[in-house]
Amino acid sequence: MRFGLFIFVAGLLALLTSCQYVGPIAIDQGRDRYNNIIQATSKEQTLSNIIRVSNHDPISVMDVTEVDAAQSFVAGATSGLTNIGAKRGTTGATLTAALGSASANAQYSETPTIRYQPLLGQALIAQLVTPVSVEALGLLNDSSWKVTPLLDFAASYLTLDYHEFYVALNIVSELYTDGALELVAAKSGLTKAPTPAKSEPKAPAAPGTLTLEVATKPESAGPSDSLDIYLQPFHPHEPRNELAERRRQLQLWTRLLWLYYGTQPAFTPQNPVRCGQIGLTISVRDLRAWDMNLRSNRRTYNLDEIRQCLPNFIELRTAPVPPEQARNDNLVSGAPMMRTYSALGILKNATERPHPKIAFVTRDFFNRIRSYPWNQDVDNASFYTLLPETEDPLDNPIAPTDLKNLRIDQEVTNWIQTPANDLFVYEPLGPISEIDYIEGNRRLGLLRRYILIVVDDAPPPVAPYASHFANGKWYYIDGDDEISQKNFNLIALFLTMMAIPSALPPLSPVINVGGN
């Protein structure tokens, strides 16, 4: 009897002391489960808002601001003994052990407290309509996001002429991909407040007169209002057999300077006499001429000398230049060079027709777009390039009588299908001053799609990256579509980074987990 009782008591103590392990087990099991489900529902919410904006419905944001999960473990045991000791029965038999009963029970429970916060009123407006700052663009660029979707999503324009938007974006994309550019958020020297004029020295005060002087603190430069594009210097130890790449970089840089002519700070080269001798001044005529010179491989130039005759940065200002400053610097315009969208503007610009950046496609068209040879490098590519025949006619309506645009469509189609083209800068046969260069690069940019959303009557055949059911249709991003996944994540970051801190105080629950 004593041995059996000892086993029972030992088992009961082990059961009761096991609650010391409930806390670590709860963290191990609960943290990952809550994290995964919050991440999955956040992706579905972002996808649902993209769908809502495309259908001209108001968006809705419901944030999970806090999760408090309380765990409890209760254990108990009961036992009883009867007829203690051996005794002889009425039939003459002897009972050799005591009679008794024992029982044990354990109960584990988890009580989560989850706080949802719908984004409404002023908080919703502040998050959705505040333009993305240049600091945010600089930070995202420093976080290794590709420059093409970054600027195409966030910037409403990059040049004074809207039709030149994709010329500038395409050139920046190729130079950045080649490692020739660096993007930095900065304060423009043209938009700084003018320095107060120095006051004239005052005459000495009469003896016995108390003079009080108040020093005015100089005005700070202020927040960043420009995204500066810097041309990286040629590396001194770079192999000389890469002259063709250097020539290409200088050629594209002269095109950018031509596009932004008359909008940049004054520039004086270190050796202006030599620059004048080789016919390279910051004028439209010389920049166009040197674009043609660098395009030709028949002549040899001192590329380092040419580079020293060109400015090494371009300002994409988001603030206007004061009129007096614009006149002093002989600017053709003091207007901002770049404006950015808000979070809501990014969604509207990416989904609404014409010229959307997100495509809603059937499964067949999804497979067709991904099967194009130029869309195969998913590790390095940041967008899909469609053909006009694949594009929804409503995305870029062209009248059958518009022969010029139809011709450009055909020329761009042939260029896309030419092997070895990197699909950044469209290169027609004529000089860059021709309208075909501008319109062709614009058409190339408008054929890009950053996210492909499959629309189907049936659920996704395999586990999707994100899915949502609405209006009797399934919308999803394919689980193998890496390009769409990366850009979908960028959209989610734009929506998140514009969020404002919660005004509600956090919960302060008392949670007992583990221990005795």
C-alpha cells in the first residue's frame, strides 16, 4: 500500500509542478501563430484595398494594435482509502490490501484579448492624403528597393513636361541599374531662405547709456525638399576595356542634363577654357551634339575630361524656387521638378484607367505574360513588360485612325522583342531630339506592369501569396510570382509608413503565466 501511495503522490507532484513550463511553451506555440495570422490578414487587407480602389469603392483599414494572450493551467487530484488493513471476510477469505480510489484532472486555457482599431476621420485622411516625403523615398532607396517601381509608384511627375516623365525615369533606371547613380534626399540650395543682410555698425552709445542687443538666430535649412541624383565618378582602378559602358553612361547623363536644362543650379567647370575648346557647354545645342558624338564608336574621346565638363548632380525639387532666386540663376522655370503621391494617390494611380500599373488578368493571360522571354529574369527584374497585343484595350485606348501612335506601338513592339535589349531606354534610329524618342519611351513605360492580380471564378489552384474573395470573384497573387510579390510589399510599405501613431492608450493587463 505504501509503495502504491508513493507512486500516486509523486505523479501528482509532477503534474502540479509542470505549470512551470507553461510560460515558455505558450510563447513557443503562440507567438508564431499570432504573427503568421496577423501577417496573412494584413496582406489580404492590402489586396482588398487595391481591389476597392480599382472598383472606385472607399477603402477600409482595420489595424490590430494589440494582442494579449493570457494562459492558465489548473491541475487537481483526489483520493480516498476504505477498509484500511486486512480482515477476514464472511466466507473465510482474507483481504490482502486496502480498498480505495484516486483521480486527477488538468485544464489548460488561453484567453486572448485582441484590440482592433479602425482608421476613421482625420487619422484616415492624414494617412491617406499626405504626400510621400523625399526622406521616405531616400530611405526606401537605401533599403535596396528598385528605383523603377519606387519612382513610378510614388512620383506624379519628374519633369516639367509630363510627356517626358518616362524618358527621365527610363534613363535613371538604366544608370542606376548599372551602378552609375546614387539617390539622396537633400535640401535644395535654390529653395533656401535668403540670408539676412548684415546690419550697418551702430555708432557708440553715449556714456552711461545701457544698450541691449538681441541676436537673431539664423534660420535653419529646413527639411529635405529635393531628391538629388548624383553621377558616380569613374573608378580609377576600373578596367580600361569597359570604355563602351562609360560612353553609354555619359551619353545618358547628357540626355538627362538636356531634359532638365534651365532648371538646375548654375554650374562652372574646373577648366571652362578646355570645355569650350572641345565644344561642351551646358547648352541644349552642345548637349545634343555630344549625345550623338558619344553614340558613335568611330572616334576616341577623353571620357574623364568630358565628365569634368558636366555637372555631377541633378536636383528633383519638390518645392518651388523663389522668383527672385529663379531670376538670379536664369532658370526657365522655378516650378517643382518632382511631386509625389499620397498613399491613396499611389493606389489610384496604380489601378485606375487609363495607364494602370497593376494588371487584373485571367489565368491564361497571366501565364502568357510570364512566358515572354524578356520577363524570365525574376531575380533582377522589377516589372513585367507587356506587348500592346497583351494589354487590355481600355488601359491605353488608341483610335484606329491615330496612325502616329499605332506606328510607335509597332516600333516599340519590335524593339521589345529584339534580343539583348534591357527594356529600360527605348532607342530609335533617329536623334533624341525627335518626338519619336520621347513618345517611344513613354509608350515603353506605359507597357510596364508591376503587379499581376489573377481574377478567377474558382479559388487559387495552389497556395497563393495573398488572396481575397469579393463580388463573386477570387483575386489573388500567385505564390510563384516573385515580381508581383516584391512590388506588392512595396505598396504595403507605402501604406504603412504614412500611418500616424495611435491615439488610444495600450492595454495594461495582468497576465499570470507559469509558476506556482
